[in-house]
Amino acid sequence: MERMNFGRLSAGRAGEMPKTPISRGPDTPTPDTRHSSPRVAVIGAGIVGAAVALRLAEKGVETLLLDGAEPGSGATGASLGGVTAREQTRRDFFELCVAGMAEYRRLAWKLAPAPWYRADGSLAWVREPAGAAALAERVERLREWGYAAELLPAGRVLHDLQPGLAVSDPEALVAWFSEEAWVEPLAMTRRLVEGVRNAGGRVLTGAEREVVAIEVEDARVRSVRLGGGQAIPVSAVVNAAGVDADRVAALVGRRIAVTAPVSLALTAELAEGRDPLRRPLRVDRVFTRPDGPGRVMLVPQVDLGDDEIGPLPLDDARVVEALALAAEAVPALAGARAASADVAAWPLMADGLPCVGAVPGIEGYFEAVTDYGVTLAALIGRSLADEVMGQAANALFAPFRPRR
Ligand SMILES: Cc1cc2nc3c(=O)[nH]c(=O)nc-3n(C[C@H](O)[C@H](O)[C@H](O)COP(=O)(O)OP(=O)(O)OC[C@H]3O[C@@H](n4cnc5c(N)ncnc54)[C@H](O)[C@@H]3O)c2cc1C
């Protein structure tokens, strides 16, 4: 079955005691009680690191959220932001994503108002017959797994859910996933970062705050050194560095197989007052969603070949084609002007699975590296903060631990 793949074809204060001890993880050695600093450094202020840091700070841990750039400027800032489990074919990964969706509802209530979170459901309309059959098969499987998925006649979708689709046959089937949600990833990350500060954590960003060394002594994390030269004693670090997680892992002598596939992320502007998309809509090879008033985001499945990460010219043929494909399905998008086009990389472990938890043998070193990081951020935040604090991790993460 085809994978949605988001349109990708290529490849407290220093010196205080912690309220509970810093965890060793399930398979690490006995804690060294001489080491009493409760300070935890979270490396990477993308959506995943920010979610972990917020939970830690709320637990009273002295939390440092460090990023060598601006919060959300990695994969998070380019993300479509779908909160979804429908692409997972492995049952345990699927269940993890379903739990991630539920955790979002709790987080949005907690941080209310949460204008960056929209529990609006989402639609998928694949017109080409083989793709439509694969989608129908997927809906069937998801229903068997208890997921809110159904195929609706296009006429009903037009009436109830998404007016303005260029539907020629009202009986054609459109998939509807009523419990899916989406977030504006950058806005949410900024809110998480604000939450870290409000809970007493510190957020240090910019080139001088890039973590360039992690001191490990007697098999336990002791300090981090920043690009600006500052060395900060810590009890634990969380590696949430996205596509750079392997470089951070190397700082503790560990190798992890993070890959960095790329996608094209576009935004487009519409004439004032025109907001034709009500919710995320996949049409054939293009994923679309609203992106604030008068704006839409598009992630087309296009071959990016050897393109460098970074902006593409707005008149690039693939940008023009993506807009044309979207406008063919939703005619009100005709005339949308490309506002940004970026080739963006996202973290994907070589085996395609999340990597979340303590690393045995290096006390105080934790990893949180994953694709579907938007869907999983809230759940990772809760589980990993518990684990850092010596509590059990959510059992759903058992198949996805760093050493599996
Ligand atoms: C186009 C696109 C569409 C996507 N669609 C979806 C979707 O619909 N649903 C979904 O769930 N997921 C989606 N994803 C995937 C999702 O966006 C990522 O899994 C998620 O953003 C990863 O977040 P992160 O916090 O782990 O990484 P990032 O956001 O990349 O953050 C890592 C941060 O670490 C910092 N950093 C790195 N090294 C260091 C260092 N040494 N010191 C300090 N800081 C460092 C970086 O500056 C960066 O800010 C999509 C991704 C893309 C690109």
C-alpha cells in the first residue's frame, strides 16, 4: 500500500534537588548519588524537544531548552502538521499514533485557548483508479482497527464537509477521517516554548547555543558545552535534534541511523477573503491544508532529485505544477500565488520507527527522534519527561526504544 509520506518521494534552579531522581532508564546502572544537579538540557527546540521541555519544566525540573537556531526552524517549521495515524501499517506504530492524537486533545484543553490546534477531521480524494482502490483498502483496514475512517459519496462531502471540489461524479468516493486533527506547527512550538519559560525553564537559542560537546564521565552525563564556549553542568540530556540527532549522539560516542529525506513545502496566498479549504485535504498527489486567513499550504509528492535543502524559486516547474494540480481539484485555488517554496528535510530513522527513551549504558542520556513527530510530540513529551524523572515510560513506546 502506498504511504502518504507527506508528499516525499526522495529518498528550579541550579543546585536544587530533583523532586524525583533522574531516571537511569530500564536498563542502565544504579544512580550515582554524588551527582545531585537536577538540571536537564533538551537539545533541539523543534516541536518534539519543546514538548519534552514543557513537561519537564512543569514537573519542577530545572530545564534548559537549547537550540542552535530559532525554535521550530527545523523540520517542524516546514511541516504539514497532520495529527494522524492513518498511514501506519504496523499495528504498534498505529496504536502509538492513535494515543498521540488523544494526547493532543488533553494538551489543547490544558493550554487553551489553543488556536494552533484544529480538530476538524481530514479528507482524502484520489481520482486515479489504482490509488483510489488502495485508499479504499486502507479505509477498510483502519475501520477494522477501530479508527474513525469512512468512504463518503463526493456529493455528500461537497454538501457537508468541503464545498467547491471539482467533482464530476457525485457518487465517487472520498475518504473522511473525522477524528484527525492538524496543528500549525510553528505557532504550537512557540506556545510550548512560552510554556517552558512560564514554568521556570530557560530557553537559549542562536548559534552560540548550539550544543557542541557533551561530557560523559563514569558512564553518566555531566555537562554540555555550547558553541559560545559555555559549559553547563547537567544531570541529563534529551537529544531531540531532528535530522542532526546523529551528530548529537556522536557527542556521547553513540551512532544512530537517522536519515534526512526531503519534501517540498509550499505556501500560497489567495485573493482577500477567499479561504476555500475547510480542513486538510489530500487530492491525488498533493496534500493541502488551510494556513491562516487567505493562505494555504501544499505538500506535493514530487521528485526532488538532488535539490539542496532551502528555498526554491517560486516559478520552479514543480511549484507551478503543484498549484495547478490543487486548482484542478479545488477551482477556487486557481489564482493562488506561491508565497514560499522550500525543500525541507525531516528526521526518519533508517527502520522507519520512532526512537524514544533512555539509552542503556549512558546514564542521563535520552533520545527523541522520529518521523510523525508532530503527531507524537505531545505523547513523547509526557512519556519522556516521566522517564527522565524515574517513572515508567508509556508502555506503547516499548517497541520504539533506542535499543530495540
Ligand atoms: C513537508 C513535511 C510535512 C510533514 N507532515 C507531517 C504531518 O502531517 N504529520 C506529522 O506528524 N509529521 C509530519 N512531518 C514530520 C514532522 O514535521 C517531524 O517529524 C517533526 O517536525 C520533527 O520535529 P523535531 O522537533 O524532532 O525536529 P526539528 O523540528 O527538526 O527540530 C530539531 C531542532 O534541533 C536543533 N538542533 C540540531 N542540532 C542541535 C545542536 N547540536 N544543538 C542545539 N540545537 C540543535 C535544530 O536547530 C532544530 O531546531 C512532516 C515533515 C515535513 C518536512
